Amino acid sequence: MSEKLHTAQCLKGQTRNCIYPWTDVEIQDNGDIRPCCARKACCHLTNASLAKILNGDEMRKLRSSLLSGNLDHTCMNCRLQPFRSKKRPHREGEGVEARSRRATGLRCG
């Protein structure tokens, strides 16, 4: 994949093709928690349980920014994932709303 796809300016209707905040977490030797290898530590295990950290405000804000395309400086300049349309589902037949419900644990009906 071209380096240009990774470093180009995010266009309207795009976001990063990143699922790390939903699927991965890095736990450092000292207990620091990082949502991905490109980000600084967001919390420490001595401050809260892993479950509370993963469902906390900072992680929810990060996930929301990736779904909406309102990327912070770190995600905007990430070289790990290319940009993609926000409308393109991660799974066949699944849109942003379903991904958001699954990521936050919300259920319809």
C-alpha cells in the first residue's frame, strides 16, 4: 500500500481503517495501558481495573472519533492504517451504527 494513503489529509467522509481500540490493548511492564502501539499510555492498572479502563471515557472517546472521522492528532498522523470511507462497513452488511452498538455493548430493542 502506498505511503501516500497513510499520510494524506483525511477527506470529508473518511476516517482511519483502524479497529485496534476495539480489538487490542498494550499493557506495558510498568502497568501503563496503551490503546495501540502508536499512542501514549492513557491509564495505569493501579488506577482502575482493565475492564473499567477499556470502557472508560478516554477509550470511548477514541472509538467514537474513529467512527465519526473526527480524528485527533495521533490518529490523523498515524502511519499504520490507511484512510477509508466512514460508510464502508468493517463486516459485510454492517454499518457504523451496528459497529458502534457492538463496541459499546448497546443492544437494540
